[in-house]
Amino acid sequence: MQEERSYKDKKVISIGTVSELTGLSVRQIRYYEERQLISPERSSKGTRKYSFMDIERLMNIADLREEGVQTTEILKDIRKREEKLNNPAQLRKKMLQGQLNAHFQYKHN
């Protein structure tokens, strides 16, 4: 059974469109791919395809780079966050915290 993916995760956007949406050059986007900060899928013809989540990540990367953060530090941070999300105990804790926050915020408004 194939897992349902959100439209934000579907890799359907071309590199040219990503460039237009983010303001990054195609060269910058490819560089971030080389640095393993993003990982587009490839079509059968080898065309890179990106998701809306990739676009959001690229915007965050661009902001961090403007602040002077090195790509190696960005990669460390990305891997740390992914590791937390892939840890079932951490994920449960995060979900429970979100539910508690939503409950108490709703109750107090």
C-alpha cells in the first residue's frame, strides 16, 4: 500500500519555475543540490522536479545564507531536524505537545 503524500511533498515543479518563485538562480539551486541541502527527483528524461516543501526549504536556505550561515552548518541543522522527525518517540512527543498547545489555546480564548 502506497503512503498518501501531501501536495506539498509531490515533486512536480521544474527548476525554472523554482528559480522564478524563489528568486534564486538555477546555478544556486543546483549548487544547493550538490551540497545535499535539497534532493529533487528526476523524471525519466533526467529533468529535476521539486516540491513546494523544497521551495520552502530553498527560501529558508537563502535567508540563512544572507545571514552568513555556511552551507555545512545548514546541512547539519537539516540532518538534525530530520533525525528528530524520523525518531518515533520524538514524533509522538511533538504531536502530543501540539495537541496540548491547541487544547489549552482553544480553551483559553
